[in-house]
Amino acid sequence: MEEEKNSCCASSYHQKYIIIALIVLGLVAICIISLLREKIVNPQDYQVSFTAEGRVFAKPDIAQIVVAVKTDRVKEAVQAVQNNTEKMNLVVNKIKEFGIEEKDIKTTSYRLSPVYDYHRETGQQTLAGYDVYQEVTIKIRDLDKVGEVIEATTSVGVNQVGNISFTIDDTDEVKKEAREEAVIKAKAKAKEMADLTGLKLGKLVNVYESEDAYPYYRDYAVNAMAMEGFGGAGAVPSIQTGENEVRLQVTLVYEVK
């Protein structure tokens, strides 16, 4: 009996010890989790960031223009489509004469639309015919040919031109320059702030980058009436490419000692 009693007491003691140990471990775990959570949720208490922008200007090397053929008020839909297609085929062939490849010629819009006449006396509408509109976006890699392409295509049927934009084919080098400038500025800003406030900066712990390119854009829209007599007259428009501005922001994150 005495042995059973002693065994029971020992077992109860071990259980209490285990329970106390588990409670202590639980409290320690809660403290550790709370500290980690505080550091994750409120990193601003331990870190500071500095943002700067790099800006680089570069000449574009690709032009993109939209040319269109619009056929108005043809009685039969089939005839309207045929008339417009014949003109557009001439336009595409003319574009290819400048050495522009098929991959750089893309149809971006095509519409066949009925046209109605409204009779005020009766309040009714009658079908007057059909309009057809087809536009082609052209990518021109020789910028000296932009004006010539516009003049040549209008001579064979194009009666609308617009949305001329200029881009840089390979922006990696330009972005590299902008990135370098942004990093230098951000580091200088961090040093200046530390000198002014006495802030003790630790090691660099993170870097963020965001970019935004602002391409040079010129809208060159000419309607059919303005184009009358334009084709074949040697009136080659002068298109100015200007420069593209590439902007890139860099944020440097430092620990605070």
C-alpha cells in the first residue's frame, strides 16, 4: 500500500512538472510571436526608406502610325466592302514598297455600318447605304520614311491618318542610366537626412523599383476633305520625332540603429 501511495505521489509530481513546463513554454512562445508580429506589422519602427527618381532622354528609333480607308454611303454592302478592300490592298502594297515587313503591318479596326437618312416630315428612317472603315497600324523602323509613307499611302486611297507615336525598341540601356541616377540620388538623400537629424542608418535591407516611360506622342489626324488633292502632289509632311523621356523610381530601405 505504501509503495502504491509513493508511486501515485511521484506520478502526480511529474504531471504537475510537465504542466508547469508546458505553461512556461507557451508563455515564451507567445512572447516570441508577439515580438515577431510587431516587427513585421510595424517595420517603420525599425526601418527608414528614401525614394529618388532617375530621368533620361533618348531619341526614339521606331514610329507607329495608323492609316485608314473609309468608304461612304455605297448602296450595297457587298459593293462597299469590295470598294474599300481594293483601296486598302493598294495601300498595303504601297507600304511594302518602303521595305516594311508584314509583321509590322497590322489591321487594328474594321467596320461595316449601315447609313440611314432621316425624314423629318414622316419621322422615319430609310436605309441609304453602307459605310466601310478599315485601319492599319504600321510600325516604321526608318524614321526618315515616316512622312514619305504618309504621302504615298494617301496617294492610293488613305483618307485618314492619326495616332503617330514614337518609341524606343530596346530600353534596357536607357533604364540602366535612369536606375543609376536614381540610386545615386537616393543614397545622397539618405546621407543628407542622417547628417541633418543624427539618424543612425544601419545596413541596406531592401530595394524597390518602379518605372514609367513617357513616350513622345504626336497626333497627326487629317480628314478626307483636308486630304483632297494631297496625294501625288509631292506634299511630304515633316514629322518631328523629338525625344522620349524615361523615368524610373528607386526606393532604398535601411535599418535604423
